[in-house]
Amino acid sequence: MTESTPEPRSVLVTGGNRGIGRSIAEEFLRCGDKVAVTSRSGTGGPEGALTVAADVTDGDSLTAAIKAVEAENGPIEVLVANAGITDDQLLLRMSDESFETVLDTNLTGAFRTVQRVIKSMVRKKKGRIVLISSVVGLYGSPGQVNYAASKSGLVGIARALTRELGSRGITANVVAPGYIDTEMTQQLSEDLQDSYRKAIPAGRFADPEEVARVVAFVASDDAAYISGAVIPVDGGLGMGH
């Protein structure tokens, strides 16, 4: 990666303090980029990254965080919108609030972040936007109507952005992880983990680094002609969706 991007870029990863987001931030650090991450507390990011406090549901906090990142690392050239939550419940029992809260974080939160960084990308006529979705957004999952709706909505954002800004050297893509070996999946019962593995053609969960490397590629100069794409990293679980 470093051969094609010799100049360190200003990279922002939302929710980059743990799980997949943290691995993505660490991958960009390995590529030699200047990396900033957001977390709600403003702490907990990987060593070598600038960690700023932001809540993607709060536009003012995002504006302040992005201002702080750009003051330290320069205008953001790569945005990875990763911040997300779940609140699982079967549709018949799901409250309006549960649906709205998940959408506000996962989908509207991505919109708010993109909207705040895009001006500098347009000025520079170059930028990379990577939205972290999920196999669930395309494949569906019982008890996750809110989560699936929020994650599939990211595809619409990426494709509309590509139509609006594709001629300005800006790409917008979606990476859709499947089951990843993180704290969240480790908390599942062994029986449940086994049943999930049986449904995955690869027969295993992915390491977070396997997602991070795909994100880094999509954000590289080598991927300049890829935009509006949905790239699954799911071991074949969601084939054709």
C-alpha cells in the first residue's frame, strides 16, 4: 500500500476505539497515514492515532471533532464511517424508539459525518469514503429489522454519492462484513457460534484484520475506478444478495 500512497493521508475512522473500527485504524497506521478515530468518550483509540470525542447522533459534537482532526492532521482525505449500534428485537415487539435510535446512529450518523467532510474532498478533487455495512443489510436477519434497514440504507448513500461526486475524483463504497471474531461474537454461546459457522461456506469467522485490509484497498489509489460497490467480507455467507 505504501508504494501507491507515499504521502501520508488524513484518515478518519468513526467508532475506531474497538472491534472492526480499531483494526481499520491500525491498518491505516501501518500504511503510514495520519489517523484519527472518534469514540464517545474521546479515549481508547489505538496507539499512534488521534482520538477525539464525538457522538454521530449529535451534529455539533461531530463538527467540533472534525475541526479538531483537521487542525491536527489536515483536511480529511479518507473517511471510514464505522460507528454503529444494535438493539435486537423481533418486529412485533420492537418499539418506535428502538428503530429510530438504531437508524439515527447507523444511517443518519453516516450521513452527518460524510456531509461534514465532503467539502474539503470536493475542493481537493480527491477523496475516499468507505461505509461499513453488514451482511445483515443484504441477507436479512430475524430480530434485526432496525439494524438491517440501517445497514442496507448505506448502499443508497454510497450510490447516490457516486452519482453526485464521481467526476470529482471521489469514490464511495460499502464494505459488508459477515461474522467477525470480535468481543461481540465471543460473547455468543458455543452452540450459537457453531450454528453460525455451519452457515458460512468458509467455515469460520473472519479476523477483524481481514476486513481492515479490504477497507484499506478500497481507500487506495489502486481502487480509483471502484465506486458505488458493495464488497462483502463474509466467507460466502450472503452470496448473491
